[in-house]
Amino acid sequence: MSMLTDWTDAHSQTFQKEVMTFGHDLESTGLFSDEALIELLEKHPSNELDVCSMDENPDPRYPNQFLTGDFRGTSGEVLLAAAKAGRVWINLRRAMNIHPEYKAVLDQMYGELAEKTGNKAYTAKGGILISSPISQTPYHFDKTETLLWHVRGQKRVYIYPLADKFISDESYEAIITNDLLDDLPYEADFDKEAVIVDLQPGQAACWRLNAPHRVDNQSYCVSVTTEYSTRESGIKNANMIANAALRSKFGMTPNYLNDGTVKRFVKSGMGVSLRKLGFISKADKPDMVTFKIDPKTKGFVVKTQPYERDF
């Protein structure tokens, strides 16, 4: 059984260079049925599981920001029901790596990609997203190459140009140097220039490295999101760390696109050293729990007094 169902030479030529979709056959593995997902939710490590909801009164520039929930003591069956019925979004981080039956599928997915694209073997991480019909993923960018493999439901993905208007160097630097920051400032007017992809079950999508994007669910959805680092992403991220230091410590105004190959090489080494020296902030703000899952409540979400997540 092949995981890639309609791959052509055109896909190989445009992979990682522009927005593209292709077919896959993840559903036939049986690993994404309700029964399989309930079993997975029951056994997945709690420190690799996020159960989130959306802010009901968001900042207009950062809409749909996620709120952290407490799911302890909740069965997999209830968690799945919450995702189907309420404002709940579940991320089983590294599920495709941790569990052998899913790891075998991930290895096949990327083995076929390597064969089709001529790239060397990938070292990919894969998570599983289970989300409610009204869930929305905030406007953000990914620090590594990312693919979205859609399995169940309908999703609409908005993908934006790689331009300063949509992702400034300052925003990139702020996020790359703080592990707790994720979202970019968003303006509704951005949508006029977005590429819109309506994903159906059995379709995957990818786009250029760091292209800003956001996602609106059209129904209850199950997807796999995979990521992997490349030489390009590693060099750019290290450069952005160096530029962040130059901007914040010396008042300089560096610009990644204006740097030539030699300058980027030098800054890459500088960025790697700064990362090792702890320039990246990891604890500016704790992850605060603001709701619990309650099967007796409509929507399954009950607000709580905030407390720091420790599970």
C-alpha cells in the first residue's frame, strides 16, 4: 500500500517551493478511526498532550489564541466527544513518533517522500490534531518545514506571502528567541492576498518555509501535522537569533533578505553560539490552565481560576 496516491513529477518540482496539495492514504491504516483515537488518547503521555479551547474575547490582532485545559481524569471517549461537540482542540504531540504502529506509518510517509523528491532521508516529527467543527488555528508561521496531512473532515487553510507585511523580521526574531510565543499579528485585510486551500479527507498540503498561515475548520477534523528541519531552516533560524541580539543589544536594524551568503554564514555561527549560551527565553511566562473538561457541561468546557500547568 502506497501512502502517496497521486504524486507526479510536477509535485517533485514544486515541493517546498510553493503551495501545493497531493493525495495520501492514511485513512486506510485504520489508525484514525474513533475507536483507534480513543485508544490513543488513553495511552498517550499527558506531558505530550494538549487540550485547548479558544479565547472568547481575543485581541483583534491575535484572534483565536489557544487556552490551556486540564484533561486529567478524563477518558479518551469523553475527550473525543468534547472535540466533536465543543470549542476543543486536541494536539497529541509526537504521537506519530512515540507509538510503534504510528511510527511505522510515519516512516513510510517520509520514505516515499524521500524517494519521490530525491531528498535524503527525513527525520520528521509528527503530531495528531483532533479538533471541533468551529476550531480555528491562529495566524502563525512554523520554524521548520511543515506538511499538513488531512484525514477526516473539511479544513480551509489560508497561506500568506513571505513578505514583510505578513511576517516582519522583528516578529520572526521575537518568536524564534522565545519558546512561549507562537502567533503573528494578524489583520483581516491580509486575507485578500492569501492562497486558500480547501482540504478534503485524503489530501495533504505544504507551502514555502515560514510562510504565515491559519486554519478554519469546516467540520470536526482529524489531521496529522509533520515537521522536519533542513539546512535552509537551520541557517535561517540561527541567523534570526543573531539578528535579534544585534537589534536588542546594539540597536542595529538587520534584515535577513539583505544579507548575502557570507554574512548569513557568519551570523549562523553566531546564532548557534547564542542559542547554546541561553539567549533564547524559555520561561518568561508559565503555561496557565484556564479551564477543565467537564462531560456534564454543554460544550465540555468549564472555566477555572488560572493555575500553572504541571502535568
